[in-house]
Amino acid sequence: MIVYNSNLVAVAPDSETVAACFAREDLFTIVLEHFQTGTADYVDLISLRRHSSNTSMYTSRTAIHM
């Protein structure tokens, strides 16, 4: 699943259920966002885009700067 520019954990009416779904082991999720969100806390890969020429991609333990 790819989540772009949305914090589903914060805006969904039943946030606990949404968070539990994102925490599933059989779901691979990528977030493309400008800053760390509640949804990004539960995903496998995060691409934080701070400026147009500066992108950082994070996995659970490493960072890749592009």
C-alpha cells in the first residue's frame, strides 16, 4: 500500500482499528510525506521530502539520503 500526503491514523473515525491494520505483518506499506505522521509510525518504508532537492528514505533502521 502507498499512502501519499495523508495521515489516515489521525483522520479516520476509528483510529485504533486503522493503526492495527497498518501494524499487520502481511501488509507492506510506503508513506510519501513531508513530515513524520502517526500513519508513518506504522509503515515499512517512509520517504520524507523536506525540500524539492532533499529527500530522505527511512526503513525501520536505516536512512538513505537522495
